Amino acid sequence: MRILLVDDDDDVRDYTATVLEEAGYDVRVAARGDAAVKLLNAGEPFDLLITDVVMPGWDGPELARRVKSIRPDLKVLYMTGFTRHIAPAELSNAEVLDKPFQREKLLHAVRHVLNA
């Protein structure tokens, strides 16, 4: 399974990528939404987008909207420690992983979204 991970925080991105790779996932990372869209536009196949909600430039919901226009079948998992900064409608019916998270919570959320 290939995962596109987008988070502007280097430490969170590195930790998350390491956990996912140790669990056997093939992970590509991006620090911003525009870099993630470039990877998708280059034709790289992904099964899941994991994105931070609050980021400079495009926030997670905006990135997901743009990604869905390219790959409507791509599943999305949001990560955030700041849900109060996003309108509730933005994340309704979305899978959200609260930060900070432990390894098992991350892997459980990923399996849940991929199997949905």
C-alpha cells in the first residue's frame, strides 16, 4: 500500500513516516499541499492520503478537495491537534486522528480507512 503523507511539521512528518514504513507501507512525504499535488500529477499511485488539517497555504480539507479532483477514489485520513480551527462541516464524515498519537493509534486509523 502506498501512502502520501502531508504535514508541515518536520518532526511529526518524520515520526509518522517512520512508523508507517516500519509497518510495511510505502510512504512518500510532502511538507505542503502543492508538493503533494505535484506528486499526484506526476502519476504516482497512492492508496491513501494522510494530511494535517492546519497547514500554511492549503489546509487539509482544501488539499483533499484538490486531490479528489485528480483522484476521486483516493482515501483520506486527517491528522490534527487543532480541530477547533476548522469549521465542523469541513470534517463531517471524515476520518480524523487526533495529535499527539501513539504508533498503534496511527496504524489502527490507517487500517480502518484503507479497509473502509
